[in-house]
Amino acid sequence: MESKEKYVVDDDRQPGSFSHNEQEKQYLDRLRKLLDLKRRGDWIMVAEILNISPKNAEISFARLSSKYHTQVVEALTTVIETRNKLLKRL
């Protein structure tokens, strides 16, 4: 099983240098929730959707300033939602 500790959401800030406003906190909570719902193979699916490598998808998710961050979050959300819909049908 994959360790969730290695997925630290990196917002490119020095610890304690800025306080998060409420909107930023909500977004970071959303990212943490996605990580909790992520399953093995999801990075591969996201990578195929975006035509990037699975490792690039994983790193882009953690780096808020990454070129692909927004697309990776959207693709991962789609993968998780689609899986949950399929499982509810069964």
C-alpha cells in the first residue's frame, strides 16, 4: 500500500512565512481528501488522460505552482468520481 506521508502538498512557501486564508485552507483540504480517496493505479490513469508520465502527475499534484497542477487535480477528481459511480452501480 502506498504511503500517504510522501504526498505532502507543497505550496512553495517557507513554513510560517504566510498564513493561509480560508480559501487556501479549503483548497488544501480538498487536495488532502483527494489523496485519501486515491487508489493504486490512479496516477497511471491521470497520466494517460493528460499524456504525461505517472511520476509527473504525482509531482504536479503536490506542487501548487506546477504547470500541470490544475489539470492533474481535475483529472484525479474525474477518475475518483467515475470509479465511485461505477462501484455504486454494482
